[in-house]
Amino acid sequence: MHRDFISEGNGLKNECLDYVIMANILHGDEPEILLKETHRVLKHNGRLVVIH
């Protein structure tokens, strides 16, 4: 199955993850959309790791 995260989202519920790791997202066309989606799915006090 293929999902376009930019247009369809990731399918996860709000505030469902404790941690998210993202790599090389700053090189994409719209990194702010991916960061907003990450904020949506992270639990309060969740952690985001960005590898650039």
C-alpha cells in the first residue's frame, strides 16, 4: 500500500505517539507540512528527533 503523507496524512490518531524520528525531511518540498503532522500525532511531552 502506498500513502502520500502530504495529501492524505499518515492515518494515525491525534496524540498517539511518544517518539517520532524523521530523517532528511528538510530537503523535501514542504517540510512544514510533515512537521505539523508530527506535532499532531505526538503525545503531550512527546519527543521528536530530526536527523539532518
